[in-house]
Amino acid sequence: MQIIDPNHPAYRHLWVRVGIIAVCFGWAVVEFVTGDPFWGVLAGGAGAYSFYILFWTFNPQPPVIEPPVQPDAEDEDEPAATAEKPSKDGPAE
């Protein structure tokens, strides 16, 4: 199961990836300094996972550009339905 999608456009910039990892490890340091090692380990684990996904295995795929949809030749031969439909109130006068 992958929690972070490295192909998301938000992770293309290096400063975003560095910022995420710095915040995670910074928060881990804060938790250890204030005497709560449980949350420090969790924040450090999030930082380690983020580093692994966003740097170690980071290989984003280029965006897939699909060609514009072209109408079929059969569709062009049919006349457009431009006949007016009567309104709910009855025929127009």
C-alpha cells in the first residue's frame, strides 16, 4: 500500500519534497525534546517513509497527454436535430 503518490504534480518541485521531510523530522525532534518518545518515533517514521518515497525511489512518470477526440465520419452525415420542441405549457403561438 502506497500512502504517498510520487506522480502527483504537487511533488514535482524539490522544495516541496524537502519541506515535507524537514517538517516530519523537525516534529520528531520536538517530541523527543519535550519527553514524548512515542510521538517522536511516529513522526520520525513518517519522515523516513517520506524520504524513501520522495527521494530514494522518486521516479515520476511524465503526464499522459491524450489526443483530442475526433468525431467519426458517420456522425458528420447526420443532420443536427434543430427542430423546436413544444414547451411544457403547450405549443408556442
